[in-house]
Amino acid sequence: MTQVTKEKRLQRQNGIFAGVCGGLGAFFGINPFWFRLLFLILMLPGGLPGILPYLLLWIIMPRK
């Protein structure tokens, strides 16, 4: 008997800004709110720790 498994792919989803947090949420099975909160908290100490990873993910992650 063969079992068909659905492969998870990291892709941007339709989201508030670029879909990065929605894609991360779908990939990890977590509400995208928590990723948005994480990026917001990372932006507090000057912006760069939160903006840089978000922009890199925006460039690297393919569109759904």
C-alpha cells in the first residue's frame, strides 16, 4: 500500500504586507499573529534586527 504525503513548502501567503508571516505560519502550523509579534518585537531595538530578516525572507520565499 502506498501512502501519499503532502510535502510542506515554505511559500509566501496572502497576508497583510508581503505574506511572509502568513507563509511561516502555514509552514509551521502556527497562527501568523505570533510571527508578526516576533518581527515587531525584533524591530524595537532599532528596527534592523526585525526588518533585515523580514526583507530577506520576502526575497527568498517564493510566492504561492
